[in-house]
Amino acid sequence: MARGSRRGGGRRLGCALGALVVVVLLVLGIGWWIGNQGLPPGPGGGPDDGPDVPQQSQPADCPDVQLIAVPGTWESSPTDDPYAPAFLPNALLRSVTDPLSEQYPDDRLEVFTVPYVAQFRNPQRPAEITYDQSRAEGTERARTELAAVHARCPFTSYILLGFSQGAVIAGDLTSEIGTGNGPVPAELVRGSVLIADGRRVPGQGQSPGLSPGTGQGMEISLQPVTGFTQLIAGATMTGPRPGGFGALADRTAQICDSRDLICNAPLNMVDGAARFQEFVANNAIHAMYATNPDVIVGTTVPEWTIGHVRGLTDAAPEIAHG
């Protein structure tokens, strides 16, 4: 009786061991199958494990993120140092870029402030460079910098920032990139911040501040009288951007004070010529973004922009340097 019990127990033990072996083989087989389907590996696995997978690496002088800052009218010079701008110490964008440059090393965040003529000729200053010439120079210099860095540093990502005329330039480049016609791929642009954009269209991009209302950018409202603006200021009113911001619409912040006629002009211009003179000469609110508490609740535009750029930078991957 006792011998039969041991024999029965042996059979049960053998069955249990056999079942365990089957389970182990099944687990190993499933693991092999998953590994060969390209599904996400478990903790500790990944593309770095295989010798045939290329690593993301670029030259030692390449930053993880480059911030392209385009100053507004009268706030830059074509001979200014793009890495240490000194033309106008109290320029609006310097209240953003200076603190960021102090916080981050250049290999993490490199700030490039586009040096360009940044002028807007008006009847009182006939010798000044025209708006069209100034804008073309700023656009070309920013585009050239983006293309050159991307060619040398293929894994660097970008943040675009602009104020006033600089916002038009940065916005145009954001639109080019977002619609697939820019100097860098859209997936490499982490975000764009446009402050007082003269081509602002309600509903295009994201508005982190108070709603500017139903107005639109000056270059859209004044497009019907662009012949007049070209005559007195060499300023072509180019209207809305074709295609908007494309793939970058959800990464583009549009900041505009509702009282600023540059970015929030009336939709219907009764007297375009008179209003253009008002835009150029009597738009004091346009110069107050550094301290104005009525654009973004609880903060100022520079403070919000610094926090936003920090968030974008901190979320960017760290790229190995070869």
C-alpha cells in the first residue's frame, strides 16, 4: 500500500515536471517570437544593445537644441554678434535669451540671435532701409543658419522665437518648415513663439495668453492697400501665410495684446492709408510686452516665454558627441 502511494506520487511529480518544462519552452518560444516581430523590448533592451544599430552622435560643437531668436524693428544690427548681441541691451528678446544663456551650457542650448538691419522706413526717415529689404535680409540670415547647422548637426533640434518684424520672419520660417519647404525637417522643430506677429490669423497656432479678439495681423488687413504701403515705406503687405503653420500648428505660440494694431488690426479697413500711419507712429502698446501684465494672466510675456523654452529644452534628447 505504501509502495503504491509512492509510485502514484512519482507519477504526479513526473507530470508536474513535464508540465513545467512545457511552460518554460512556451515562454522561451513566445519570447523568441516577440523578439523577432520588432515589438518594444523590455527594460534594459533597446536599439543600443545591437552592434548593427547606429548611434545618434554628432560633432562636439553641435548643441542638443538651438534657439533662433529674431529681434524686432530697431532692435538689431547686421554687424551684431549673434552669440553675444550688444546692439540694444534692453531689446525685448534679450530679456528672454540672456537668462536662458546663463542657465544652459552651449552644448545643451545654443542661442543664435539673428543679426540683420531690422529697419522700417517711414516718411520721417527716408534714408532708412525699407521693410521689404530688412525682412528679406533677416529671413535669409535665419534660414542660412538653420540650414548650416542642420547640415553639420543632423540631430540638433530647434526653437524659433521672434518679436514684431522678427515674429513675421520667424513665423514665415515656421510656416515654410511646417509645410515641408523649410531648411530643416518639421520633426526637428520643438516649438515656435511669435510675439506681435504682423501676419497673425485668428485660430492659427496656439494662444497662451488672453484672446486678442477678432482682429488680425496688420499685413493681412492692409493687403488691399499694399501699393500705398510700398510707396511710403517699401513695405509689401503679404497677407496670410499659405498653408498656415502646417505640421507645426500645435507647436506655434501666438502672443498678441488685443490693443496692439500690429498683430490685432481691424478686419475691415475704412481708411487704410490713415491707419497705416497710425500703426507706424502711434502704437505705444507694441513697445510694452516686456512688462505688460495684461497679455498672459499672472505673468509677463518674457517670463512665460522663458518657462516655455525651458520646458521644450529640458524635454529634448541629449545627443552624444563624437
